[in-house]
Amino acid sequence: MFDSKFGAGIRSFLFENADNLTSARVINAITVQINEYMPFINIESLEANLVPDDNKLYITFAYSIPTLSIEDTLSLEINRF
């Protein structure tokens, strides 16, 4: 089944201004998608940083899945080009 709303649309943020507003929008987009499609995951912390000098977006996501007693952190480095 295809769901056109699935996904946070991270690509759309890669060429935005590297500022706090864009980072907040990335965090919001990820949070909305997790709450919608994976409500069993608890977001412990979520950070997004656009670094123009590196041409990268860094995302760090700490989460837990209480029903499975899982706690972990996921770190992503996404190139802007």
C-alpha cells in the first residue's frame, strides 16, 4: 500500500538556510512521522544540525521502545549534495 504522507521529507530541508528555524522544522517533521507511523517508539531526544561548512545535516535521535525494553541512539550524517 502506498502512502503519500509517509516519510519526513528530509531532502526538502537539505538546501534550506542553515539556521535554528530549519533545524526545528526537521525535528518537527521527524517527530510527526514517528508519532503517526511508529507510536510505540518514545523519543528521548532528537537533534538536527545543518552545518553549511560541511554541507551536511547531522541528526541524532535517542529513543526507546518500552514494550521490548530497548533503548538506543541513532546518528545520521546526510550530505547536502
